Amino acid sequence: MSGKGVELGLIPQGYQKATLGDGTISQFRVYAATVIWDGERRLVEVNSATTGILIGMGLLEGHKLEVDATPNGNVSIIKLAEI
């Protein structure tokens, strides 16, 4: 496998199909990566896409997502207090 994931030193894992918002099915390269999230290292799957940056719902669990749905709108991710 080649591409941006390998250039970034990510570990290739294969391919995965996903249904996009418009209902079409697309195939993405999948890589394993370690990210720092809330100050801790987490192993995550990274899907290679030609679109802008995307974040999965798994990382957002326990957080509040605020989006200004306008061109170049602000996006905030806020960690929720544990109950």
C-alpha cells in the first residue's frame, strides 16, 4: 500500500467500505495510528479520504460537539465532566 498514510508512518490495516451521507458506498484505506486525545495516547483506526479532516464518533464519546454550520464556521470539542 502507498499513499499519505504510509508517508505519515501509519500502519496499513487493509480496506473498509462505508456508506456516505448521500447513500453511496465508498472504499477507504484503513491505517492504525496513535493519537493524543485529552492528554492520553489512544490507538485508533484512520480511514484515508480525499475530503477534509474528519473525526469519528468513537473519539467524540464523552465530549460536546458544537458546530457553526456556515462556511468556515467554528467547531468546538469540549470534554464533558464525568458523572
